[in-house]
Amino acid sequence: MFRHTKHLQCEAKPEAPDALYAMKLQELIGGAYGEMTVTMQYLFQGWNCRMEGKYKDLIMDVATEEIGHVEMLATMVGRLLEGAPADTVAEAVKDPAVAAVVGGMNPQQAIIAGGGAVPTDSAGTPWNGKYIVASGNLLADFRANVAAEAQGRLQTARLYNMTDDPGVKEMLQFNLARDTVHQNMWLAAIEELQEDGLEGEIAPNALFDVENQEHANTIWGLSDGTAAAQGRWASRPAPDGEHELRYLDQPDPLGGPASAPPPDPKLYGTFAGPGGQGSAKGASKATKGGKGLADKVKDALE
Amino acid sequence: MFRHTKHLQCEAKPEAPDALYAMKLQELIGGAYGEMTVTMQYLFQGWNCRMEGKYKDLIMDVATEEIGHVEMLATMVGRLLEGAPADTVAEAVKDPAVAAVVGGMNPQQAIIAGGGAVPTDSAGTPWNGKYIVASGNLLADFRANVAAEAQGRLQTARLYNMTDDPGVKEMLQFNLARDTVHQNMWLAAIEELQEDGLEGEIAPNALFDVENQEHANTIWGLSDGTAAAQGRWASRPAPDGEHELRYLDQPDPLGGPASAPPPDPKLYGTFAGPGGQGSAKGASKATKGGKGLADKVKDALE
Amino acid sequence: MFRHTKHLQCEAKPEAPDALYAMKLQELIGGAYGEMTVTMQYLFQGWNCRMEGKYKDLIMDVATEEIGHVEMLATMVGRLLEGAPADTVAEAVKDPAVAAVVGGMNPQQAIIAGGGAVPTDSAGTPWNGKYIVASGNLLADFRANVAAEAQGRLQTARLYNMTDDPGVKEMLQFNLARDTVHQNMWLAAIEELQEDGLEGEIAPNALFDVENQEHANTIWGLSDGTAAAQGRWASRPAPDGEHELRYLDQPDPLGGPASAPPPDPKLYGTFAGPGGQGSAKGASKATKGGKGLADKVKDALE
Amino acid sequence: MFRHTKHLQCEAKPEAPDALYAMKLQELIGGAYGEMTVTMQYLFQGWNCRMEGKYKDLIMDVATEEIGHVEMLATMVGRLLEGAPADTVAEAVKDPAVAAVVGGMNPQQAIIAGGGAVPTDSAGTPWNGKYIVASGNLLADFRANVAAEAQGRLQTARLYNMTDDPGVKEMLQFNLARDTVHQNMWLAAIEELQEDGLEGEIAPNALFDVENQEHANTIWGLSDGTAAAQGRWASRPAPDGEHELRYLDQPDPLGGPASAPPPDPKLYGTFAGPGGQGSAKGASKATKGGKGLADKVKDALE
Amino acid sequence: MFRHTKHLQCEAKPEAPDALYAMKLQELIGGAYGEMTVTMQYLFQGWNCRMEGKYKDLIMDVATEEIGHVEMLATMVGRLLEGAPADTVAEAVKDPAVAAVVGGMNPQQAIIAGGGAVPTDSAGTPWNGKYIVASGNLLADFRANVAAEAQGRLQTARLYNMTDDPGVKEMLQFNLARDTVHQNMWLAAIEELQEDGLEGEIAPNALFDVENQEHANTIWGLSDGTAAAQGRWASRPAPDGEHELRYLDQPDPLGGPASAPPPDPKLYGTFAGPGGQGSAKGASKATKGGKGLADKVKDALE
Amino acid sequence: MFRHTKHLQCEAKPEAPDALYAMKLQELIGGAYGEMTVTMQYLFQGWNCRMEGKYKDLIMDVATEEIGHVEMLATMVGRLLEGAPADTVAEAVKDPAVAAVVGGMNPQQAIIAGGGAVPTDSAGTPWNGKYIVASGNLLADFRANVAAEAQGRLQTARLYNMTDDPGVKEMLQFNLARDTVHQNMWLAAIEELQEDGLEGEIAPNALFDVENQEHANTIWGLSDGTAAAQGRWASRPAPDGEHELRYLDQPDPLGGPASAPPPDPKLYGTFAGPGGQGSAKGASKATKGGKGLADKVKDALE
């Protein structure tokens, strides 16, 4: 269960309105790597965490903080939109700066939100649930978290350079710092997962015995750039300590042709049939002829 | 420019059809962490890479390989669907296994694709461009790549356990191996970026001087779980070697109330006005009263 | 079945083109509360209405009118785009007004539609079927209809202030009036549903006997603002005449911890197991140990 | 800023797992009227509320509660999935109940979430930001809130009948009660807005003087059902006390033909031109010939 | 403006309910090539048609018919869902047929629509506005219409084989016939466009003089299948009568390397700079050094 | 499997940057008819092609070429963005041209991609898998391909007129030529399908015997425009040589009323019941009373 205080985690007060910047700042609210994403990603990871204790508690701490970041940004956007032109354009656009604003501002912040933030990114694309991941595997998820915080800090840094409003810059200085902490923190948590023996270097820490050993070390050179072979990644032990990466230049494919089986006649796929000029011979061997699912269940039932 | 050979990178031949599994395997084609995602993510990263040389070449090598992985999986799905029930249901569902298949199979693989793969995930959600990231910052992007390969191997491993078809398992053994290589490879490439002095531990490697130092080390404890403070992440140097993470238990907020400014009357936000019972006093100080964008441009023009 | 006349329900002729406004007006065509939404919402409600008679007939009357509203707006947008700059920018942008238009106009209206309306909102987001609801419960649906007409009139009013073109204003004056009628009409229809004894004040009019009585009256105060307790909603009978709303200030949670069960090992969730440092003890009691679905069917089959 | 306690607002413990039901329950998490929707809708409404005081505090109270409802449902789904078949199908589907589960369960809950909840609805469609509205006009928004709670309670009631698990039913009895409270509460808040003189019966409470009076009372009968005229809505004062609704049977259209202007030649719309067999005469009068936006700005600049 | 009669264009009465088929039939309502698509595609094409007369009238005739097809299918789906299991599963799934239905039916048709149709396809993906095209160029659009009717008839034919309900088959026999008419009709309309001299064989009928003549005839052989050269398309005049298609086997690329320019330092793209080990030399020539847009406008203003 | 060369199929070097045009050009990358669409459409069609030989080889040749077109356009966009304003706005917008650019440029190309292309269209809508079709029926698919190339050439032609940069124009001259070839090629391939006896004029080439003959020739005149009857399509043999199209002016509907069956009480649809004022009499005959799916399976099992 959650509780809320009216105070913002950090102040979010611009010196002056800037409707054009309010549109750009939406990226940090509803973008793929915005605060709605880390909020929901960490909440679902926390609820889906399979162990009580320090990892789960850490996830829930940060998840709860991130809801407050959405709040800070939504507040900032509302304030940046104060006094934005909501009137007819003709009077407004007499000078270039206003023209840029009028041309570039997000009309939905006025039409839909009455001068407030919307749950979309800076191009107006609505936030959606596919932006997040919560797999239950903490190594895989913490890596996604490091990646999200890295993209988030990168976007924040870019936006930092796009304004000279001291109030906006002050808030973003806080956000940059939090993104630094959180990158460090998830990196440290990955180290700890490994030190605690819960996960290794490769996610998931399983099925190494069945995976195809012959192809677990090779980088396939399929583009004609040759410099890839010069990276030290191709000449020393892999980070997991178990493999030796090496570079194959223009290797041959291993499989047969990519044919498709003959179509069910009731699905009306174009097909010449055996002996036809289209020649479907290869296709007829698409499957190896073993028993299908239904056959196996019948066997089991007998 | 690209070229294509008809041979699959690795064989993709099931022993027998299995329409239910064909639906699940869609996750690896058009899911958020499926092969369409890594294909497009690496292609756009390669095209957006700002340096000629080993990094760009590596990205393009792997990108080109991944197109072939979509091909392998699409071929496998087409073959798994051979002979799938496309007829009336009444005859088909006399035994439980077929009933499960009929109930669970993806109707669009028949209705739309005539027994083939579709560019969606295992729930039928279409693949979309927001699944990928190509920021131009290689540290941020390689971290996203490690995360993608980790989620990809995890999903492949889960799907590996959901079939006992030797042909499917054989292909997935190859895919597992490739996901292992690629995790190792992107981890090694991150090491190399740092050794080459191109990036540090935090992305982007900039703005550390302006970010709020006071808040660049602290984990905010905002959930009542206390075990988060016991992680070693809270008591030793951060991975970047520059910070000392520490845990704050239930810290106070730093900002003022999250108020919104008075609305433009022409936008019809509900508002009592000054002195009204709704009391908008706090809101009137939402911005600090500096010059807006238009004012500053006017100054500059004079 | 439907029939069409070429005449618009109401004239849609601007005095002069305005490409920037044509972009904004898209909100009323393909926005979440635009005319495509009410068209499809009312059509599906009509087709899904379970009673022949006045309610169904009313729904179909309004649904049919709304198709014509999409027509009016699409016609208006096409006319507002007449002569919009489709040429190179350099000549066009010599004055601020044109610059604003060139910067702000929707490029897809030219590139995709050749100077016509597109089925998207003012940010270019395509209309989608999730904008509508047709539940079969007329109280629930008529409330959604009142809400849609209210948001629709609000957006129309905002757009009314963003133009001074007499022809556009004339059409919007008609639209405002229709949105007023339709709000009144759906409100009246809700009254009638209740007077006819078909629905009550709460949707659906059922399961009051099983719902948790203890928690059917209380407003939970979970944010530190205290003014919510001063609303008269917290001190007099509820609108349904059956409940007495009252305010609980900072109540305690009722449930246990939000733990998740141990993962299936084949799904590779990170898990320390019993006795491990992660401590999954709480999780092991996540379910109460009753019979699962399969067990119950087996019992029934015996 | 937010804080979190590990305890659930209400217990969420099923008696036994039920993977098929876990798929259905997703509707209440990530559906258009699920808990993610009311969470985000109320949060953005609270942040966008233009008056400090009781309304804003109420919104934030309920918003904060709703985050906890997502938590309850996500926890319930994780527990319902305990022990769900993640293995090969052949052994599993020997009896009909398991076959139904295997066919009908959501594969993404296993493949993506490792046996947990996902931020999607019961058909696997991801939650998105267009599900919510926060317009700044409290009458319009509270009506959307009543509608959301009505649809939410309706869906909860339907799901209540689809299980006989006592633990699930117990949680849903709580949810039903909360949906009842919240419908009553938003209805009471609408009454209060009107009693406080902040809003009227029609949203927004403006532009009545300019809207087309002639068309502000009439229900247009455009479908051949005639019973709509018999509703009392067509023969007594409208709910706003200002209008008299009346029914027009098969009225004539008011506007001219829905023609489009001649296309810009550089956009290659098919067009015969004046005198051609296609006859574009009507179209040439599509606009009335007033000054365009650019002309008016030029005038203003002089 | 539109009018509606309650009678269906064609009867839509199944002999018996079939919830599993009701899910599949959704493809024809809200799928990419379903009736919502042709409805909206033809409506927007009609409104965007630039010539009064036979073409526009034809488009509006068919558009109006298609709204009625959505109605037929929505009615059919509602009737197929009569009596569908909305209760607990345990009792229901004692036999395989019901198990298949319970596993495979669309839960949203019950939970959201109360036993009715929803505006989605057979996988639950909501219909969206990007499914349609209305470019203003009638040749381009009529080709899209032929394609839509072809896919629509194909899907209808597949669904025809998936039921043996005489009532459903009777309706689909009507739909198949309409799809045949409409394919013929749009093909005839394309012929007429060409006979009327309005369009040619290639859309748009323009810019042939500027397009690169050298590359307007060649099929590039970039896959190692060689049979493509044997098609008669590679050895006789092209359909437009202006070109001679011919096959190039494994041609060389024409352009330089796909390099990207050096990044703006404030965007933090990874970059070694001139002389660095990353070597960005190629990139520095990415543009040819002409005047940018701003420069040209400045020139024009002087 | 695929291979890649660094050289572009055709040069993609602008004379000078133009950030506003870079936004527009996105339509050709990630738009519904952009290069990502034809890439994925042809790849899936090739993989789903049921006959080895010339058709499949042709599809794969063109698919492989199209990947290279995405590459050309992404390269062009990156170069057009060189030096785009990523800084504060105040200094930048002193002249109208820059103001237009600042207002109109795509902020995500900077914030997300660091000055590169994004997988979206010109309005920022992400590319998605529903843009493509691969049905297995080559006639239906080749028609979709002709339509895609026609829309693609049309959009390219419109964009050609929106720039005067010689380098951009040069690349688009190549693209226009390729779109001409590909339209000719798919048209020729349709001819060949028919000459080879694989497909006819109507897709699919089946079920003509069962489709409703009475309604396979008639164009229904449901809009009051009468010119549609004057098209030669209404007075001569249909393109398939089998039908005679004719025009019906305002025909009567063939079916009964569009009623819905009584709702399941547990789904809480509003319903008056038999004898109630709502009168559901018609609805009770919605289905004809035959055996449902479950009944028929039980019969079959006995």
C-alpha cells in the first residue's frame, strides 16, 4: 500500500514559462525511458521478486521514489505551460520566437490537458506497457534497469543543454544525480547477485550443458567491415570466464534452404503441387515426420 | 547494401508439427525482446554509430546475423503449423490434446498468414519500433544490448523447456549459444569502450560537475522494507569508483507542494480564483517570474 | 444498413485556409474523444443493446448522426489545407506567421493524404478501438457517453478560442450545441433508466449483498492533504441513498505482505530457496493449499 | 512524494492456483478500465488540478489508494500462477480441465514474466496512456471517473462470477465495495462542484451564448427506429434546466455538399480540372476567399 | 450525412452459438483487412476525393455499404456468443469441446462487452487508423482497395471453412460475393481512370522525366536464388509499355559507405574525434558543404 | 542468411543539413508505406511462399534490396541532422527560417537518437507489424505489393517537391525509379501468376460455386450521388470475364432487424426481460435453435 505527501521530492519551479520546452520534457515523463517506465518497471519487478529481503526491498524503495519523479516532471510541465498561447495565432506570431513556439508546441497539452502534462513522450506517442520488463530473473532485470537509467540520464543530459532556465536546470541537476546513483546502484546489485551466488555472468545461469558448444564462442563476420576482428573481445577470455570469443570471417551457413511446407488447401496459399512448375519438392521435407502432439497424447492416454 | 543466401544460418526443422508451440514461439520473432527487435536495434545503432572502425563493424556484423535469426524462426513456425486444424472444430476436438491446441492456437497464423509466422509476439501484439533504442552513445546502447540478449536468452530457455521436439530443441540449442556469445561480446565491448577511454562507467560520461553532488550517492528508503540497507551496495565504493553509496531511511522531501498554476480562462480548467474557497494562492507562485522565451528573444533582437 | 446523402449535416466552410489549425482540428476527428470515437462507441452500443425499444433507437439515432460529424470535420480539414505549403521551405518561411505554420503543420496531411484529413489526433496518434466502450450495461455505458460528450465539448470550446475564422467558428457553434444536447440527453436517459427500474445509481445493480460492507462507505485518506475530509461528500448520505460516506485519515492496511510464490525452476526466476540468504519463507504461504482447477474437474468427472 | 508499506491494502490470497483465471484477471490490471488506468488518471488529474483544497486532496487520496490496487491484483495473479504448466504439453493435457488451461492461459505470463503479472489486459494488449484523461476541468473529469468506476465494477462483477475460489472472491468483494464507494464519491463530488458554484450541469460551463441555439435542443432521428421519440427525455426539461429536448424525425441536412478543394498539383491528387469530365466546379468554392493566416499576420506587422 | 435502417443488409443468424468461432470472426470486424478498415478507408477516400462525379459517388456508395457490413458481423458475433460460458470453469470443462471453447474463447467479449463484439481483431489487437489509406490519388488508392478486398475475401474464405453452421455459412456466402464484386469493381475503376486519361499505369503519373532512367528497368538479384531471372517479367515489355524490365545478377552497390556525421558534442554520441583510434574521417564528409536552410532564407531576405 | 556490405545501394549525401526535412523524410523510413514496411512485408512473404522457384526468388531479391533502402534513408536522415540546433532556443530563433526549424523539427531525433533516424514516421508514430501482410496467397499479396509501391512512389514524389537540395533530390530520383520498376514488376508478376494458371483475377481463386450468385454482380447505390451508375464499370463485363457488374439504385436491405440476444444474467447487461417495457421479443429468436458446438462433439464421441 502507498502513501503520499504533497511535497515534491525536489523543487520543480521554472523561472519562466516555456511551452516549447514543455513539449520536449514530455520525453522524460512518458517516453520509452521516461519516469513512467522506471516507475512501472520497478513496481512490477518488486511485486514479481521471488525472494523476500534486500533485493526486493531495494527494488520497492526505488520504485516508490520514481512515482515521485513523474510527479516532479508533471508539475514542471504544468508550470512551463503557464500562459502558453491558447488563443488565435494571428496576433501571437509576430516575432520568430513566438512563431517557433506556436509551431512547435504540443497542441494536446492545451486541447486535452488544459495546460498540463500528458502521459506521452515528446512526439505525442502514448506510454505503453511494453516499455517495461519484469522477468523474475534479477540479473536479466537489473541489466535492463542499468540500461534504462543510462538512457534516462543520457536524455536528461541532452535536455539539460536545451534550456537555460535556472529553475529547470536546478531540477535536472537533481535528476542527473539520481540517474548516476541508480546506475551505480544497479551495477552494484549485479555484483552482489553474483557474489551471493544467485546468478552468474550470463542470464539465465542455466542450460549451458545443452547449448550448442561449437557456436557459443564465435562472432560471425557477416558485414564486410573487417575491423571487428581487431577488437580485444576477439582475442581474450570472455567476461564470463568460461568462453574464448573468436571472430569468423564470412562463415558459411549451417542449415538447409528456408523452405515452407505445402499449404493446407483450405487456406488457399498459392501452390503448384508436386511436379508443377513451381516445384515444391524441397518443401515436402520441411518436417521430419515424427509424431505430432495429438499422437503423443493419445499414446500417453493408452 | 545486403545480400541473401537461401540457406538458413542453422537448421530449423521440427520432428513434427505443433500448432500450440508455434504460437508460443512467436515471442522470439515479434516480442519486445525477439529477433525483430535485435535486428532493428543493431541496424539502427550501426547506421547511427559516429565512428568508423571496430565498434561499428561489430554492430553491423551482429545486426546482419540477426536478420537471419528472424528467418530461422519464421521458417520453424511455418513448419510447426503444417497440418494445423484449419477446418471445423467439431470433429477435431474429440481428444484433450487437440482441444488444447484448438483452444490455444493463434487464429491469425491461419486466417492472416495461411499457416505461417506473423510479425507479432505470443499474445498477438504487433512488433513496434518503440522496442528498440539507438542513441548514438555506445555505452548506453551496449547496455541495452546486454539487457536484450539476457532477456532473449531467458525467454529462449523458458521456451526450450516447453517442447520435447528434438528438431525444435536442436535449433534452440543454437539460439541459446548465440545469446551466450552475444552477452559476452557486448560485455567485452563495454570493457573495451572504457579501456579505449571513450566512455566511463556512467552514461553519458558528462555533466558530473553540474549534477547535484549532495544527491548523487544516496539510496532513498521510501518503502518500509529495511533489508535494502544491508546490501553491500550501501557500504562500499560505487562501481564508478567516484561515489560512496549510502542508504537514507525515510528521508524528508526536499521540494515544495506539487501545485499547478492558475489555468488560462480560455481553457476552462475548474478554478475558484484568488480568495475563492478553492484557494489558489500557492499556485500563483508556481513560476518565479523570470522572463519567458519570447521576452529573451526580443531582447536579443534589439 | 446505412444510407448517405452528400449534404453535410451542417456547413463546414472556412473563410480562408489555415494549415496550422487543420492540424489542431484533427483532435476532434481522431482523438480519444473525437467524432470517430463517439461514432464507433454508439454504433457498438446500439448493436450490443439487449432490449429493443426506445433506448436502442436513441443510441442508433445518435450514432448515425455522429458519422456525419466525422464527415463535417474531415471536409473542414480538407478545406483548411487548401494551398498549404507543399513546396520547398526556403521561399516560404520569410515571415514569422508562415514559419509557424511550416514548423507546426502536420506533414502527414500532405505526405499521406495529399492535403486531406487523416484518422489521427492532433499529435498524429492513430485512432484505435480501445477508445470506445460498449458493455451491454446501459447505465455504465451512458455514463461513459456523458463523459465523452463533456470532454468533447471541452475540447471543442478550447479549439473555438484558437481561431477567429468566421466559417470555422460557425461550424463549431453547431458542434458546441450538439455536445450540449447530447450531454443533456444522456443525463436524461440515465434518469429514465432509473425511473424505469432497469438500473440503479451504482453500476451494475448487483452483488451488493456480497460486497464487503465494511469497506463500502469509507474514503481512505492516503495523501497528507487533509481538506478532503471537509467535503460534504464525507458527511451526508451517498447519492445512491444506501451508504454514508465517511473519511478515514491514514488508515492501516488490511492485508499481509505482498509476497510472490517460489518460481517454477524451469522459469529461472532468481530464488535462494528455503534457508537461503534471500529467505523465501513468506512466499511459500502465498496460496492456501486448496485444490487447483484440475483437481476439482477430476473430482467432478469421477 | 510517495511512500510504500509492504502490507497489501487487502489480502490477496487464492485458495489454489488457477492459471486460466490469472489470464482473465489481467483485465483489472492493464485493461482500459483496470487499476493502472484509475491510478494514472487520478494522479494526472491531481497534478493538473488548478485549485488547492478539498478537490485536489480527494483526488490524490484516491489516486494513492489505486496504486495499491494494482499491487493487490499483481500479487493475486502471481499466486494464481503458482505451479502453472511451464513444461511440455504432451503429459499435461491428458484431461479436459488441464487442456483448457493449457490452451487458454496467457503464454506471456510464463515466457516474459516468469509466472507473474504483466502490464496488459486479458487479451494481452499493453496498457497505454490514451486510456486516461486529465483535462483540468473537474466536472468533465469527475464524469470520466464515474464512468471508469462503473465499468470497473461491472468487469469486477463479471469476473466474480467466473471463479469459485474463496480467496479470490474475498478480494473481489473488497474491490466491489471500493468501486461502489468511488462511484458514490465522484457523484457526490459532482454535486459539490455544482453547489460550490464552480461548475454547472454541462461541461464546460461556457460559450452557451455563442453556441447555435437552434440546434441545442433537438435529438435528430436518423435511424428508422421510432421508439426514441417516446422516451421522456423528448418531452420534459433537460437536466440542465435550461433546455427543452425534442425529437426531430428524419430532419433534412443543413449544409452543402461535402466537396474537397482542388489539389495542389505537387501533391498529385487525381483531378480533371475545370471543364474536365470529373467536374470540380463545386470544389472551387470550398473556401470563401478570406485572407489566410499569413495575410493577417502581414497586416498586423505593418 | 447518414441515415440508418434497422434491417441488416443480409441476414446474420447462426443456427447455434459457437463462442470459439465468435472469437475468430472478430478478424473480419476489427482486423487490418476487416470491415472497419474498408468502411473508414472508403469514407476518407470519398471525403478526400478531388473531383465531383462518378468516382466519388462510387466510393461513397461502397463506403456506406461497408458500415452495414460491420453491423452484420457485430450482430453475428453477438448471436454466436449467446449462452457462452460466463460462469466458473470447473463444471464447464468436463468434455473436450467445451474445454477448447473455454480455453480459446476471447475473454474480453464477456468481460468488456457482456457477450458482444469488440472493435478488435481475432487476437484482441484493437483496430487503428493506420490500417487505412486515402491519398487523394485515385490510382494509388484503388490499388489499395483491390488489395484490401483480395485479403478480405481470402480471410473470409478461410473462415468459411472453419465452420459448418448453415446460418454462418449463408452470411459468409453473401460476404464472399460482395468481395468478388468489389474486386471486379475497383479493377474496372482502375481501367476507367486510365481510359479517362486521369491516371496511367504507374502512380503517380509524374516525375518520369526526373527519375533515374538507368535504374528504372532493373530487377536487382541480391538473393542467391536464380530462378527470378526466368520469369517472363525479365524478358518482355513492362506493363506500363514504357520500360523493359531486365534482371541484374548480384550487381555492385552504387553508393559510398554508410557513414554518419560527427555528433554534436552536446548530444554525447560516442566519438573519438579526428586522429582518434575510432577514426571518423569518412564521416566528416557526410554532407557536401552547401548552404543550410537558414543560410538560404537569409539570402532570400536580403 | 544475410550478408552486408558497407556501401550504400545508392549515394545518400545532402548538400547541406536540413533538420525540418529530416523529420519529413521519416515517413519513408517508418511510415505505413515506408521502407521498413516493404522490407518486412517482402521478407515474410518470401519465407511464407509455398513454392520454390521464380516467385519466391523474386520476392527474396526485392526484400533484400529493401533492407538497403532503409539504410540509405537512415543515412540520409543522419546527415540532414548534422548541426541541427540542440542547444537553447533563445539564441537560435532570431530569424524565421530557424524558428520554423526549431518549431517543426522532431525532438526525438535529438533526444532519443542523438541526431539520427528513428523507426517512426513523420508524425513520430512508431512502425508496427500490422503494416505488413504475407498471406501465402501470391495474388492477394502481389496486389498489396503494387499498392504499397504506388503509395510509396506517391509519397516519395511529394517529398521530392519539398526540397531543393541537389543531393537529396539525387537520391530520391533513384528511389522514384525503383518504385517505378517495382510497380511494373509486381504487375508483371500478377500477369504471370495468371498465365501460369496459378491464380485467376479474383483472390482467392475458390468458392465461386458457393458464393451468393445473386449478389456477386451488383453495385449497391446507397449514397445519393447518382453518377456512379454512369461509370462504364456498370455496363460492361467485369475484369474477371465471369461477371456483369450492374448498378442498383437505393436497394432494400435483405436481412431482418439487427437485434442482439438476451444477455447472460451474470454479465449484467441491461435487460427488461419478456413482457417488460423494453420488449426483448425479437432478440429471443436471434439464433435458430440448432445444436451448439458442445452438443455436436458429444454426438461425435458417442
